[in-house]
Amino acid sequence: MAKKAEKASAFSRFMNSNQTVGYVFAFPFIFGFICFSFIPIVTSFYYSFTDYSMGSKTLTYVGFKNFLQLFSDDVFIKSLGITIKYVLLSVPLKLAFALLVAFVLTRKSNMVTLYRSLYYVPSLVGGSVAVALVWKQLFARKGLINVVLSDMGLKTVNWFGDQKLALYPLILMTVWQFGSSMIIFAAGLKEIPVTYYEAAKIDGASGTQTFARITLPCLSPIILYNLVMQTIQAFMSFTQAFVITQGGPNNGTMLYALNVYNQAFKYNHMGYACAMSWFMLIVMSIITLVIFKTSKFWVFSEGGED
């Protein structure tokens, strides 16, 4: 009886403690993370070493066969190269455009709040299937882009029929989704002390010098954050290629995520798709590590320490 009373007392103290509310509110997240993130991650890691396919009653352990097969798969190698090209072109353009717009929108104006809202809209709807279909119509053979080119007396372009050009409309669509980065840049610009610009103005610095010597260094931590986040997001791009081109023509827009999807759900090579996913995780981790390691050469801190 004494032990039961002690346990009841401990339970009562736990329920009456200030931490109880925190546990209650954290439970949905913890439950969701375990069920929908942690367990699938562990399961996919196990499947990457098997020949698992959905609907199959047998499961054979194949070791590193799936990982070794990656380097003999022409589609995998091509999709990896296309994705790297997509990231190298889309991320810098997106960040540069977002910074430019943020710089303009932080100038004094009565309509600045409305302008920010309008510019943020593309990032809210830019990744949707509906907008991808609209983008597909814009760059179609008889779409708006070619109509404008024709009216200007220029030659029309078969955007999605040319393997060398099909990727660029997808890049432009990604650049168009600059709203989230722009908002973060705008917040960073507001945090730069005005005294820096006043001192530069007194010293006779030009606008270009002020931007290069004050704005960019003070904004470098924000640039680092946006660079990492947008790089990861670009490697995970899927909707544009899936809806607009389905990876064509001749796998010219076969982004890595689309290739993983095809291997898993189109060809039912689930084990191989899991291996591809873990390989991409390694690649993204290395790239992120390189960005952080090199950031000490270009990220500015007011304390004088990197």
C-alpha cells in the first residue's frame, strides 16, 4: 500500500507540475515526428540494402548492391548532373532577385506593405500544380511567350521540345518564387544600423560602394541562411518537372527527386529508390558542410569574430 501511495503521489506531482502543459502541447509534434518522420527514415535506410518492391512477399538483403548500381545507371548520372546544374543556376538567380526586390521595397513608400504582399504571393502558390500548369501554357509552342516573340519579329522557340532549353523555364519558375527569401532579406535590411549609412554618406561613398561595403557584409549571415535553405529546397524540386515535362525530352529535365519518384512508384524499385534518397542526403550534407566551412571567409559579424 505504501508503494502504491508513493506512486500515486509521484504521478500527482507530475500532473501538477508546470512541465505537464508543455508535454501535452509537445505530444502531437513528438507523435507525428516518430510516426511520419523517424520511423519512415529508419525504414527507408533498411530498405536501401534490400531489393524491396511494393506488393512483393519476399525481401532479400542485397548489401551495397543498390548503391553500387547507382554509378552504372545512365539515367541516375544524368539526373544528378541536371539537378546540380539546376541548383547552380536557380539558387544564385533567386537570391539575387530576392535581394534586389527586398532592397527596393525597404525604401520609404506609403505603398510598401502592399508591394511586399504582392511580391510574396508567388512564393505561396509558385510550387502548386495549378501554377505549374499555367507555366506550361506560357511556354507552350503557341503560348504567351512565343506570341510575344512572334509579335516582336523574333523566332519562336520550342521550349519543352528542345533538350537543351527545356530546363530553363523550370529555372525561371523557381526564380519567380522568391517571396520567402525576399521577406527574410527585407527583415535583415531593416536591422542594419542607419548610422553606418550616415557615416558612409559623410565620407562621400557612392551608392555602389555603400551597398558593397556596408549592406552586403551586414547582410551576409542572412545570405548564408537563405543560401543553405534554398540550396536544399532546389535539390528537392519535384513539382515543376513532374507536371510540366515529366522529365523529358530525352530526360533533359529529369530532376533527381523525379527520378527517385519514377524508380519507386513507376518502376516499383523501392529499395533502389531508397538508396538514391540516402545518396542524395549524403550529397546535400557535404554541400551544406562546405557552405558552412567556407562561410568564415565571407560572413561578417559585428563582434569581429567568424
